[in-house]
Amino acid sequence: RAKAAGRNTMRFFDPSMQSEVSARATLESQLRYGLRDERFLLYYQIQVDRDGAIVGAECLLRWQDEHGGLISPAVFIPLAEQSGLILPIGHWVLHTACTQLAVWSERSETAQLTLAVNISARQFRRTDFVDQVLACIQDTGANPYRLKLEITESLLLDDVEDTVGKMMALKARGVGFALDDFGTGYSSLSYLKRLPFDQLKIDRSFVLDVLTDTNAAAIARTIIALGRTLELAVIAEGVETEEQRDWLAAHGCHAYQGYFFGRPEPLERLSLEAPKTLLRPTARG
Ligand code: C2E
Ligand code: MG
Ligand code: MG
Ligand code: MG
């Protein structure tokens, strides 16, 4: 008891801890007002197929602080998760994404594009999650077959029944699912077979090292082979170079996303209509 109290006291008086705590509190209250003040925005990053044609995009949340700086979701999403603010924020993301899908559906050039939306665990676990997604689709007129929800492996581990039930319910209405950051978690392959995923996303840490690290290459190859076995599309995230893309293409990857094809961009800078002609015929034996 005394030891624990001593440790707490130490923590409390550690000046670096103190400022970390108040910085977090400030960030959290700024997040809270962020929605009201429209400080959140979506960036879009294109996804391309083997021929370099744009097949869709992933929307990535950005938060603009009062000085106009953009703050990375890697910083504020964990905080939003802890505080529960992820629920209204996540709803805003879904609604905004569906609104965009409905806009795209009005033009033949963009009507086929899919839009991937990241879903946090806490958002997914809400009892009304399925209804929330269906309401967004209904309110906006989005085509559910163009909407893809990205969830991570950690969701597969806890409460598999809940996960299966929600995925099945949305799948029945046309909504697709991608397993994000695949390879970094501990998902059991038997769950994978039970869950109605459409796509596996190879985590960017493996893509980054695919040409230099035999372990990363082996993992990427295994994921691609697994996709083939389970009849799931495989997309690589974080493709930054032509060499990485060529390696992935040679090993049978179906689709790509990364700085090589395009950075996440605000909608007004996003170029979707001209098919990318980045793919060159490669001489390969
Ligand atoms: P993620 O879903 O795995 O998204 C991919 C991340 O990799 C994005 O980071 C993207 O900007 C970045 N990226 C894409 N291509 C490249 C590349 O070629 N090289 C490198 N180095 N990075 C690349 P970002 O936008 O900072 O997002 C980080 C994470 O935050 C996302 O990882 C996702 O887990 C989470 N996130 C983003 N938006 C949302 C959202 O609306 N809701 C929730 N719950 N999470 C979100
Ligand atoms: Mg994602
Ligand atoms: Mg990812
Ligand atoms: Mg990732």
C-alpha cells in the first residue's frame, strides 16, 4: 500500500508527467469542441488495381487545430477512443463518407469507386452500430455496395460472436469489409474463415521492407497466398516505390495504396478521373 502510494506520489510530482497529463487534458477538450467547430476533415487516398486504374479510396481523418495545423489521427484517435469522443467523431466520419459516396454515384466516371472507412473498436462494439451504418446509408443515398469498413485484427479476438453478427448483418445489406493492418495482430485463421471479409490489407510495415527483409517478404507472400485460399482480395498499403509495387504485383497482389500512387489529399485536390498510367510493362521471366 505504502509502496503504491509512494509510486503514485512520485508520478504526480514528476514534472514531465504533469505536463503530459495537462497536455492530454487540453487536447481532449479541444477534440470535444472540434466537432462543433468543424475542425475535422477527411482526406482521401486512392487505391489502384493491377493496371493502375483507380478503384476507390480510403478516407483518413484529419483534425485542424486553431493555428491551422493538421494533427495526425495516430495522435488523437487513441485519445478519442479513451474518452469516448470516438463515438460522435466516428459517426461524423461515416456520415461524411456516405455523403461523398452519394456524390460519386451521380457521375458515371466515379460511380464505381469504393470508399473505405476506418472503424474503431469502441465504435464497432456499440449495440446500435449496425443501425448507425444503415441510417447513414439511408440518409445520404449512398450505395452500400461501394462502402467498405476497415476493421483491425484486435476486433476479431474479443467477442467473436458480436463481430460475426454485426458483420453478417451489414454484409447482407451490401456493405464490404477489409481487415486493416493485417499481419500485425494475432488473429486466428479459423476466425478469418468465419467472418465475411472481402479484403485483406497487408500492413505497411511489411510493404516497407519487402525488398530488404526476408521475413517481411515471407509475411507478404503468406498474406497473398492466404487471400487466394480464402478468396479474398489483397491490397497492400504504404506502397512508396515502383520496386515495391513490382514485387507485390509479381507475387500476385491485387491492389495497392500508398504514396507511390497518391498521398492522402483533401477532396478538392483529389484526382480521380484520369486513370493512372503508372504501370509500365515489366520485363520479367
Ligand atoms: P490506416 O487505416 O492503416 O491508414 C494508413 C495510414 O498510412 C494513413 O496514416 C496513411 O496516411 C498512411 N500512408 C498511406 N500511404 C503511405 C505510404 O506510402 N507511406 C507511409 N509512410 N504512410 C502511408 P494516417 O492518415 O496518419 O492514419 C493513421 C491511422 O489512424 C490509420 O491507419 C487508422 O488506423 C487511423 N484512422 C484514420 N482515420 C480514421 C478514422 O476516420 N476513424 C478511425 N477510427 N481511425 C482512423
Ligand atoms: Mg485503414
Ligand atoms: Mg491500414
Ligand atoms: Mg496501418
